[in-house]
Amino acid sequence: MIIYRTFSFIQFIFSVLLRAAYILVAAIALYHYSENPVVTSVIALICVFFFLLTGRDSLIVYADSVEISSGSILWLLRRRKVFQIADIKSMNTEGIFKTGDELYNPTLKGDKPLNKIEIELKNGSRVKIQTSIYMDQLKKAESAVNQLLR
């Protein structure tokens, strides 16, 4: 049973538009294949590669586990980590990347700061994960996990 799931419409739209742009550039490059086959092939391959890499992270809190996964289409780069609630001692989040920072904060245009999730397990180990999930969603997920830990 899902307790909380992170989903951002803004990130969804950005990833869809970015993927569409990569496919459009690849199609335009392949349209000009007869003019310069080497350069257009390289550009098309780079665009397809970036299309496969592009995705958004998600965090799902179930009644018995927490799942963190990336949204990359390429299965080699897809990471998925599942933590059982019984094994988690605490979960902390930190960061400054919040909803709409891509639109309203011009200083973030070149680089995208990542928020951090730190999960401390009962065996003493700590797992640190960097993600592009917005901070307000991470705080809601953190409170859902803390309620399950009580």
C-alpha cells in the first residue's frame, strides 16, 4: 500500500519537453544526412544517448518499505534502492532545491543543485543519495517515514 509518492508536474513537463527536443534535433540532423553523413550521424547518436539518460527521480513510501529510483530509460543507468521500514533507524533530508527553482531562480540555470537523502539503518550503516526531487516533497516523504517508524 502506497503511503506517499513524489510526483511533480513541473519536472514531468520539463523531462517530456527535453526528451522531445532531443528527438527533434536528432530528426533534423538525420534529415540533413545527405549533406554531411558523419557529422549528422554523430549528432543524432548524441541526441539519442541524452534521450536515454534523461529522467526524473521518484521516491515511494510504502507501508513496509521505501523505494528510491531514477527515471532513466536506459536500464544500465537505472538505479533502484529499496529499504525495509523495519531496517530503517532514521531518515533525514537536506537541500535547497525546491519547487519552481528552474523557473524563478536565474542563478540555477547552469547547474542544478541536488537535494540529499540520508537513511540511517539499524545495523549502523548510512546510505546517502543525491536526488533532484524537490525539497518540499522530500520533507513530506520524511514525515511519512517518521510516522511509520513510531
